[in-house]
Amino acid sequence: MQIGKSGIHVFYSQPTGDVCCNTVVLNGREKILIDPGLYHLWPYLEKAIEKETLVSPKDFSLLIYTHSHPDHMGAASYLDSAYGMPQAMTQEEKSYLEGPGQSVYSWFGVDPPGPVISRVLKEGPLEVGDRTLEIYLTPGHTPGSVCVFEPREGVLVTGDLIFSRSFGRVDLAGGDPKLLSESVRRMEALDARAVIPGHGPSVIGKDQVRNNFHYIFRLLEECGYM
């Protein structure tokens, strides 16, 4: 599914019985992949990406992880070895992955990736080709989670910070409900016209995005997280 007119495509996780994530492709002069998901589902995703965007894995100049959980980066080692794809996350998330985040891989029953991260994301503008993204450090679901904002289209990629009418879990290693609430508040201040979450449907339209944030704030208050 394409969102806007600037080559932003979202590929929704399929109901296979596996916990996997939504994947985003930014198709411009330089190609960017966000959250490739589980290794064994990558062949299906690769075909879908090539069919819709005519982009093959070797064309990607950067792979961004919103966070390091296996349902978002389980394909990391394969993409590194097969294509040498540059892969990026925050230093906070890299440290988490090498420490407490290992327990989440054990919980999923999969091996954690090797040393695949070649670029460290920092909060602020990220220029890739003809596109400037805004990276926001949004801890709460994990310590080094990020949201990626594409300001031209007003598209906010939230990973597992928020979803449509829900927010990310905080009961796994590194989760922090207070930090998550603070991160949600920061993202609500952006001029987002679409939200692409890590799971489930996107929220399209400025009013719909605003109403979704208000609904999530009520949930956070009911849970005692604000």
C-alpha cells in the first residue's frame, strides 16, 4: 500500500500465525527499508516489495530498525550476509540488544543477530539521498526505540510505540511505562497526517491521527502510566 505521493509504501504483516511486523519502504533516489521482520517470512516480503515498488534487496542503501525485537529484525543476519545491507539503530538499542534484549530472542525461540549494525542512529535529521527524515528517540517499549518522521508527507513510523487505538507493551525486558507515555506525548506534538505502526492498520488523516492519540492517552491514564 502506498501512502502519499513520495514513494512511501507499507507492507502489512500477514496472518500466518507468526508474530511479525509491518515493513516500510521509502522509494526515492536512495532506497530505505524499515523493519524487515522475521527471517523465515522475508522471502514472501521480498516478492511483495519487488512487485509493488520494483525495488530489489540489493537496491537498499539503508535499513533502519525502530527497535531490536526479533519480530522486527529477525532477518538482520540474512540481509547482512546476502546483500551487505547497511543496518542502523540507536546506540541505546544496540546496547540493549547485546544485553537485556537477548532474553526476548530466547522468548521467541530464535537466535539473536550477529554484529550487523554498521550505522548508529541519533536523534535529529537524517539525510538519505533526496529525502530528509527526522529521527526521534522514543524509549518505553525498549530503551532505544525510535520513531521515524517523513515531514514532506507527514508520515510517522512508530514501531511499537503506538498502534491504532493501542500502545506498545512494556512488560518485556527494558520496558518502561512512564517513558513510553512521555514518548507518546512527544510524538503527538508532531504534525503527522498518517501513522504507520509496527503492527495492525495505519491511521490515515490528520483528524484520525489526533483522535487516535487522544484515545491512547485515555488508555495510558486508565493503566496508571501517566
